[in-house]
Amino acid sequence: MDVVIIGAIYKITYFLDALLRPESIALPHPALYPAARFVLWAFYTFFTGLFATGLWVIAHECGHQAFSESKVINNAVGWVLHSG
């Protein structure tokens, strides 16, 4: 689910980035367009980092065999999440 959310965050950010042009939106100064794009991609980085950290924590716990009572499940989930 986190991977889907990360993909959605990227799609939304990419869509909004295309709108941050003088043809699409009027900002009071031309220097605000790159500043707005920087802020937009900074938010993308922050929110993507939140979800990616969650995935890493789950994979890390799998490495300690703490995610499930089954070693096979721990190894499989940890391998998939750390391989992505």
C-alpha cells in the first residue's frame, strides 16, 4: 500500500509541477515560479520519506524476526521490502 501512496504522491507532484508555469498560473514575480517548484518538490521529498521510512522499519523488523512468528514470512517480507 505504501508503494501505491508513494506513486500517487509522485503523480500529483508531477501534475502540479506542470501547472507552475506562467501560462497556467499568474504569480506576482517571475522568481516565484522556481521557488514554488522547489517548495512543491520539497513537500514531495518529505512525504515520500515518511512512507519509505515506514517500509524500511517493517523490513528492518523482519530482519530481527520480529514481524511475524514465521521465519519464512519474515525472510520473504524483509527480502521483498529491502529489494525495492
